[in-house]
Amino acid sequence: MTDSILDLRAVTREHGTGDALVQALRGVDLQLAPGELVAVMGPSGSGKSTLLNIAGGLDAPTSGSVRLAGTEIVGMSATALAALRRTSVGYVFQDYNLVPTLSAVENVALPLELDGVGWRDARRQGLEALDRIGLLEVADRFPDEMSGGQRQRVAIARALVGPRQLVLADEPTGALDTTTGEFVLTQLRDACDAGAAALLVTHEARYAAWADRIVYLQDGLELATQGAV
Amino acid sequence: MSVSHGILSLLEERPQHGYGLREQFEAATGGTWPLNVGQVYTTLGRLERDGMVEPDGATDAHGRNAYRITDDGRAQLGRWYAEPIARDGSAREELVAKVALAVANPAVDARRVIHVQRAETMRAMQVLTQRKRVASQAGDVAQRLVLDSQLFHAEAEVRWLDHCIAQIPEAPTMPTEGTT
């Protein structure tokens, strides 16, 4: 697939050596195209989070190829990788990871400012991003003044602000009730329908069911893929 | 199902007579599917007519005839275990019985049976979620809640299947299927 935003081929990841060798991933292939939401499921220790970290360049594979936005990142220098990550991929975590001393709009605008966008322009784009998801009213609130669901939705807006078109989300609904969790998935789904791509790690079937494809991992192997319906 | 599939699964392990099959069937399914011996012998009669089982030739101390599974019976049983259950009203009881029988039958890769079913249930959840999204966009709260009910049931099924996978000892090998 030549137009993949993310393209993993034969990826392995090992920790330790000898008797202590742990094979976290044992030859996983995964391609993600624009517009796709792909969920990764599997029991604890199956390699879900390792896969996500390798997909985003936060961890390096033991062997295999990882192409992010068309660029091979295995073997890339730390500086070049950091720059590519900043412009190509956004992360969403279970515990939101918003900067507590910045308001919602400042959090969303932060990646743009790190990329050298002037603060006025960055703030304008941040406000537009919040407006698109109906959260303009929390723009000037700090994270501890928002609900968990609002924080997570701000985190997703931050992950997709600017030129980035790939979201890597690790259990983003883990701390949320069912209704709020569905707001978060609606936002991810809408973003993908508008052309972004998202890789969602979740242990909850109800959220995985929002995906176009569901990859099931077990013991570091891709056991099955439930395709589009 | 499928009392007949349950009986074929038990006969795949060893030849038995109807009374023994009734006891084993109830034990294997944890009492979720009670049977009377008349049902068992009626079913055995149909299975024999259809060539799925045949008399073993042996009788026990009470003069009861044992039956054994035929090659056609094995093929029929293999198809049942290989395919997911359609999600209609009777599905859940059949699923519980099927998983219990698969676990009790050493000739069956119970994990594979469960994974096939899990994939089918996830597919159903994807369809329900798409329909729910349409209902939400149309502001149809009633339809959305009906779909939510179906989703909660399906979700509970997936959680139970995941629990089953975690409880069953690892098979020697697991085939990879449907990879992209």
C-alpha cells in the first residue's frame, strides 16, 4: 500500500537476552491509510502498547521496517525522528497528558508553536480546532477546570492540530464513563472520516467496534483481523 | 444446534450409550441445557438415519447399545465448530453449550472455536455501531437505545469469550488467520 500514513513490516521487538528474553512483538505487519480508524485489541502483555510506541517512534523495533508518512524511521537520528514525530503524529494517552499550567487552547496550540508558528496564528488555529469539536467554551480553562471527557477531547484536538494526520491513542477511554467515552470515539471517527488516520489501542469491545478494522494481538503475534463491514 | 452436535462431540471422544451421553452432555454444559433420555435416543435415531452415527456393536450390563461417530458425523461436527453461530435469539445458550463442549473435547481446538466466535461478535458490534451512529445523527434516541441494548449484550459476550480464552490452557500451536 503506497499511500499508507503508517506502514509496519515484519516488526519484532525483544527485551532481555538468554533465558530472560521476552518477545513483545514477533513479526507484525500493519498498514494504516488516510481515513482509517484501526483498533488493536488483545490481552495484557500481548504487545498492544509496544506496537503503538514503535508505530510512533517512541520505541525502536529489534527488526523490521516502520514507515511514518512515507519515511523509514528505523535507524533515523534522534533529532530527525523528533522533528518527524512533531509534524506527523499526535499521541493520546489514558491520562490525557495535558500541560496543567496551560489553558485548553494553549495546550492545543502548543505543537504549532513548537513547530515555529507564531503564537497569534497558533492560538487562532487552536480556537478553530476547539470550535470544530464544540468545545470553544472551555478554551480558556485549565485542565483541572475541565471534566475528564473534555480533557481527552482537547488532547485529541491537540494530537490533530496543524499538518498532522495520524493519531496514536493508547486506551484513551480508559478513565471515562460509557457516554463520555463515546464522545471521544465520535471525535476520533469524525477526524478519520475527514481524512486523518488513527490507531486505537483498547481492551473494550464497544470502542473497538467504531474501527474500520480490528487487529487482535496475542503473545506478540497478529492472531486475526476483523475487516471492514 | 443442536443437541445433535453436542452428542456428536461427545461420541467423538468415545462410543457411548444414550444414558451416558445424557449425563455427559449435562455435565459438559454445566446444566445450562437439560436433556431427557428420550431426546437423546430420538436424536441418536435421527443421526443414525442420516449416517452420522452407527451402533458400536457392544452392549453394557443393562443391555444398552453403544453408538459411535462415523466419518460423515466427524465432518458435520468439524463444520459446526469451524463456523460461528448466527446471532439470533437462541444464540447465547447455544454459544455457552458449544464453548463448554469444545473445552471438554480434547480433539477440538477450543481457542480457535472461541476466536472464530469472537470475530463474528465483533463484526456484529461494528454493524450495530454504524447503525447507532446513523441513529444518533438523525436524533433518533429510541432507535439508539435499542441498538445500545444489543451492543451491551454483544459486549458482554466478547468479555466472556476473552475470559474463556484466558482460562483455557494454551494449545500447542495456533494458526494465524485472516492477516492483512
